[in-house]
Amino acid sequence: MQMGGQAIFLANIKGGVGKSTLTAFLTDYFKSTFSDLKVSLLDTDPQGSAIELLGASNAVSLARHIPIGDRYDGVNAVTLDGVYRRLISDNSTLTVVDTAGGGLGNIWQLVMLSQCVLVPTSLSWADLRPTIDFITDLSERKESAGLVAPHIILVPNRISPQQRNLKMLTDAIGDMDVILAPPISDLSIVRAQAAGFTGLDGVKGTRFHDELTRLGKFITDYVLSGKLDSIYADEEEDD
């Protein structure tokens, strides 16, 4: 099964939904899971939180902070474009990309070359409303370009142990072209527990460790394996 030559974006127009923390932990998960792959991290958020969390001690193949904010930065945009395209052309590399809140601005074209976009959100309407707008925009761009990928995967975040019913979320997305991922707990709590960031090893024995592992396996089994591509292709043939 060919896992390399693919990219995963974490994005949402809404800030503070857990993108950077998820990016760091998923990067660590993939690095630990696929010993034969070079796992790379590109942090395009001006705050650089994913790079800061991951730290120099976490031996990914490449970790670069190339900030792309709302203000157009031609030099960084060109640099990011070159680095990103080189990474996804390498079948031995899996690339994880963190993005800033406030929209994807100058990197939409690169997002469209990825295999999936993970969109974290809580069940709060303050997060959910802009999240739905972001997913709608992304879906329309995919449809306009006639693309199957990137697959849009909604990741429920800040879900308490007592929360079993995600009907509010499923009702909000309706029949949109979006896949609901396994939910995870409050990332801010995990971030505090993992001071100094030691990746998944630092949260062993916690509910979050099991949740993150389940999410990583979900992405592996359905996205990186090509299973979702096959499902979409079969649906198109049936139509």
C-alpha cells in the first residue's frame, strides 16, 4: 500500500479549534507508525504553534515554518509552493500541513493537491457556523474543479466523555460532501498535560491517546490507503 507522495492539511477559517495541536500529534503518530516513510511538517500559520509544539527533538524528516497570513507575502508563497510540490512528488514522503485561521488565502491551489483536509470543530455554534461556511467554500471549489480529493473530514473536538449524541453536528452538515471522523477530547487539556511535548508517548494511558490513535488509524485506513477514492469512484460509476 503506497502511503507516500500524499499530503494532509489541517484547516478551518475559525481559529482556536485545535488545528496546531492536532497537527503536532498526528505528525508524531504517522512518524511512529510508518517507519519506512519520511514524515514532514509544514507550518504555514504565522503563529508557528505546530512547529513550536513539535520541537527540534522530534525527528521528522523536515519541519519548516513558512508563514502565510492574510497579507500576501510573495516570497513565502513561492517558497511554500516549491517545498510543498517537491514533497508531494516524493513517494517516500508523507506531508502534514498546518494552516492559520482566517481563510486559506494564497494556498488554495496547494490544498487542492492534497489527499484530505481535516477540519476540527467543537459543537459550539461560535465554531460550527464559520466551520460550515468553510466546508461549503471548499466543497464548491472541489466541485468546480471536478475533483474527488481532497476529502473533507470533519473532526469533532472538545467532546466530553458524556457526549454520545453528535446529532447536532450531523444535522449541521446535512448532505454536504464531508466525512465525520471519530471525535476527540479537549486538546487544550492535552497540551497542558504534554508540557515540553513528547508526542503520543507523553499521553500514554489517557483517553486522548486512544482517541488520537483511532483518528490516525481512520485516516490511514480510509484516506491514505485510497479506500475513499475507490468509494467515490464506485459512486460515480453507479450514477
